[in-house]
Amino acid sequence: MKMPKEIFSRLSAAYPAAHCALKHTNPRELLIATILSAQCTDKRVNMVTPGLFRKYPNAQAFADADLEELKNDIRSTGFFNNKAKAIKGAMQSVVEKFGGEVPGTMDELRQLEGVGRKTANVVLGDAFGVPGVVVDTHVKRLANLIGLTKNADPEKIERDLVRQFPREQWTMLGHLLIEHGRQICIARRPQCGKCVLNDICPSAKL
């Protein structure tokens, strides 16, 4: 099928610097940053995490953290009650099940409290170099608009995308679709006239 190949080629040319925008130096930091990024901008997360990672330098420190204090530390990212519980729970699982090191397989990551396929794929792709398609709100919306899927369920969308793109493109595909969703195919005001896919996108309004 020509369209997936053409989509990847055009988006790669349009966004040659596409990458994970969450700043991190190891899998643990990326996992925590990804949890914080829910309903929050990467820019805001990146403002919070440097101080957070200095205060809690390892999984044990997060596991032992006072929950109310941790909530206050991440308050500016929104939904801090649930996020603090998820971070503390995930790090407790890391300590108890994996010797304090974030594991590097989908099955193991899914054993961590609060970690779903999306978060696991972020960590696998950008911390461990294991290809995976991240289906966030941008990817879900764009995959449907472009005609790569007709599904609404993220896991079904992921399966549709991995069938159409080579394994070595899976991680970058997510970065490209997210970048395109932020810059051009914006939810409330898509700029179809500027879109590099406008002649092959079934949803283009020219």
C-alpha cells in the first residue's frame, strides 16, 4: 500500500527534528515525565522535572515519598492527585519487582501501577530503543483523519498502524504525527492549505 509509505516520507521531510520532547536522562525519568504529561504540555512538564528529579534521585526516593508532599511538588502539571499516586505506585513496583530499575519490556512495564500501553511504548521507544507506536490524542485523531484507521480504541489503532508501517518506523511515526498535530493538523483549526498530506488526506478541506 503506497499511502503509509508516502505519509511517512512526507512527514519525515516536514519534521526532520521530530523527537520526544520530554527531557530525560534515563528510563525512570522518562516514565515519570510521561505520567506527568497527561493533560499537560511537555513544556510545563520540563519545567517541573529538573527539580523533581533532584529531590527524588532514584526509584526508592519516589517510593518513599510523602504523598501529600509529592502532590505539591507536581501540582502545576494538573491532576496532581492521580499523578502522584501513579508515580509513587509505579516506583514502588519498580523497587519491589525489578530491583529499582525500570524494566525494558512491554509485559514488565505493564506490571507497574498506572502504566498502560501508551506510557510503556514511550519508554520502550525513547529510553530503550524498542520500536513501538505511541497512540496519544494527536495520533488517535490524525490516524483517523488521514485514513489509517477507523477505530477509536487506542489499542486497535496501534494494531492498525503496526500492520501498515515497518517496525523500524514505529517510534518515529508517533513523533511525526504528534508534531504534525501540534503544528498543522490542529484539532480546532486544521491548516489543510499548509498540510503536506492535503492531496492524499481524505479529510482535507481545501
